[in-house]
Amino acid sequence: MLTENAEIISNTKLKDEYYKVTFRASDIVSENILAGHFVHVKISGLEEKILRRPFSVFNVVKSDVLEIVYKVVGAGTKHFSSLEPGVKCNILGPLGNPYTYPVNSEIPVLVAGGYGSAAMYLIAKNSCNPGILLIGARNSKELILIEEYRQLGFKIKIATDDGSSGHKGLVTDLMEKYCKNQYKIYGCGPNPMMYTMVRMLNSRSVAGELSLDHAMCCGVGGCYTCVVKVKDGRGGWKYSRTCKEGPVFKSSEIYI
Ligand SMILES: Cc1cc2nc3c(=O)[nH]c(=O)nc-3n(C[C@H](O)[C@H](O)[C@H](O)COP(=O)(O)OP(=O)(O)OC[C@H]3O[C@@H](n4cnc5c(N)ncnc54)[C@H](O)[C@@H]3O)c2cc1C
Ligand code: FES
């Protein structure tokens, strides 16, 4: 884990409220970033709101370039979207417990909601086999990065709440047929979606790796603001830090 004053190379609208920011961050990129790692960004010019904001690493390009895809949801991300190339932001990372990549004949099935397709892109990029992206959104305008996955040979299945693209309903509706052991299931999306996945996977004894999103302060394990319940191995539960033991947890470990 390192901190670096990383320079913005570009910061452009991807689609709807989603933006892609590209940083030159050679020190952090040298740290072997894996899918599921996140960075804690001090958004330049947002000094009165002192907390850093956590963002998953979307992509690593060359030996010194790191990309994040983010949605504007509040003051921090709105200000982030106004930053121009040349501005520097202090970045802390890579942080957290990452996903493990597929091995041998495992076929990855990535179940994505919200920014999930960005957070899991490095799985697709580093997978030994092409897989399937199950992607859900409120409507077709919020579906992001589909072409990037297609270019990696992934099949795409879509669900939207309003039926404007693909299946009308929840992305987890598309999961049933992949709850088999030849597939390796991954998830990232809003927590209610993650907990639906936990129920589906655990009731069928299928393994999965899920990234849980929780508001964070320190991002490095010191403040315990980011805890979620995990199984304690004795039939009960204990707290675990999303920033340190997570954000990626085995679905079998998550306590509901
Ligand atoms: C490990 C991790 C990885 C993340 N990766 C990404 C990513 O790749 N792309 C991306 O767009 N976002 C990601 N997020 C969420 C992102 O950190 C928040 O959207 C951001 O901090 C909001 O900042 P803000 O100042 O704009 O919003 P605020 O003004 O702080 O909040 C605005 C609204 O967003 C809600 N909100 C704030 N933080 C979160 C959160 N963590 N989860 C859910 N709702 C929240 C608030 O409750 C409020 O309703 C990630 C979060 C975590 C914990
Ligand atoms: S954010 Fe401080 S312990 Fe996780």
C-alpha cells in the first residue's frame, strides 16, 4: 500500500451519470493491482469534506496508468467529475482483499449491478477462459462497459428494472442456470443484490466471491466504521472490516 499524488490524464463522461477517470500513478500501479482492489481518493479541492472516497480499480493500462469508473451520487463525486486533466489527487492503495482469478476450466460468471461491471473488469481481463457477464440496471441508460466485455469474448445477458433492455426484472433472476460448479460466480453491486446472491449460492452449496460496499472512513483497517457480519465458524457471527478483510468475501462466509 502506497500513497501517491496522481495526475489526472483524462476525466470524461462514459454514459448517463458515469464517468471514467484516468490517472498517471506509477507507484501504485507497481504494487500488483488485482481485481477487487480499491483505492482511497482524496478528491482535490474537496478539502472541507475531509474523508477520502473509495473506488474500485477498473483497469490498469501500461505500467503507470490506472482507471476508475465512478457514478456521480453526491457532493464528492460531483466535484470529482469537474476535475480537469493536470489536476493531482492523492491516492492511497491498492487496498482490500481482492477476488481470486478463475483457474483451469472454471468459467467466470460475473453478476454486476451499479458500478459492479467496472469493479470486476480485471477478472475478465485476466481470466484464463472467457465467461459470462450478467448485468443489471434500472434502465438501458445505466448499463455500462458492455462493449469492453464483448471485446474480451464475454457473453452478455442483460436485465433492467423497466424492461428497456434484456430481461425485465432483477439480474439475479438470470443467475439460476449458472449455479453449478463448473462456473465460478463473482458479484459486485448494491448490497441487497449481494445478499440475494448469498441466499441463492448458499442454499445451493455453490461457491461465490462477492464485493460488499460499505461507507468508509480510514480505508485501512483502523476505525471499524465499515464492518459487516460474517460467520464465526461456531454458528454465530462476528464483525469483519469491509476495507481490510473485504471488500471481497466468500459468499459462504457472509452472515445473513
Ligand atoms: C470498496 C468500495 C469500492 C467502490 N467502488 C466504486 C466504484 O468503482 N465506482 C463508484 O461509482 N462507486 C464506488 N464506490 C462507492 C463510492 O465510494 C461512493 O459512491 C462515493 O464515496 C460517494 O461519494 P459522494 O461524496 O459523491 O457521495 P456522498 O455525498 O458521500 O453520498 C451521497 C449518497 O450516496 C450514498 N453513498 C455514499 N457512499 C456510499 C457507498 N459506499 N455505498 C453506497 N452508497 C453510498 C450516500 O448514502 C448518499 O445517499 C465504492 C465503495 C466502496 C466501499
Ligand atoms: S474504513 Fe476504517 S476500518 Fe474500514
